[in-house]
Amino acid sequence: MTLETLEPNPVWMADAYADTVATLEAYNTAVVYKVWGGDWCKDCRAQLPDFGAALEAASVPESHIEHYPVDEDKQGPGVEEYDIEYIPTVVVERNGEEIVRFVEEEPEPIAVWIADRLEEVLGDVEQQ
């Protein structure tokens, strides 16, 4: 099952987020994005389409994006295992280990927030 809200926003401007896209692209096959959300959730509908567009602009393969739809009681696959409390939540894993977690109300867009953390954890893109 997929999250319709993760479908890329067609009017998202990749050029306005060139640094973010470059970082996501540098790690596009090195990490896996696990995304919990609900198509019924207003926060997910507001945030996930832009994140989907950023992943698309960064050429992240579909095989590196896992969708975990939850119901209105926030129940669904992986919720207990990953201790999901709020949505959207995006867990980024490398070699099966969680390295970054975005939870619902960070002060920046999901892609920007995650790209900044990836650089902190994995190193600057220019050093890759």
C-alpha cells in the first residue's frame, strides 16, 4: 500500500532547493526512507507532496522509499517497532540502522531538515 500524499508536488521548485536536492542525490542509493503518514492527515497532506518531489528530483529509486500508511488511530505497519507517535514521521536508515528521524513539526521542510542531518551524520556532499 502506498501513501497518495507522497506523490510529488508538480509545482515544487527543485531549483529553489538545489543544495537539498544535491545532498539527497549524493546519498540516493545509500539510504532508505521509511515514511509513516496518512492520506487523511492534514500535516501529511501539507508536507509529504513536497518531500516526494524532492526525492524525485534527487533520483531516489522507489526501492529506497518505503510507505507505511497508518489509520486515524495511528495504527499500522511498523508503528510499534519504530515507536511512531506523530505523523508524518520519516526514518532514514543506512545498512539497516536508523541515522536520521524527522517527526511532524520540525521547523523546516522535511527534505531540507533531512538533508542537513544527512550531512551532519554522513559528511559533507563535497567530500563524497
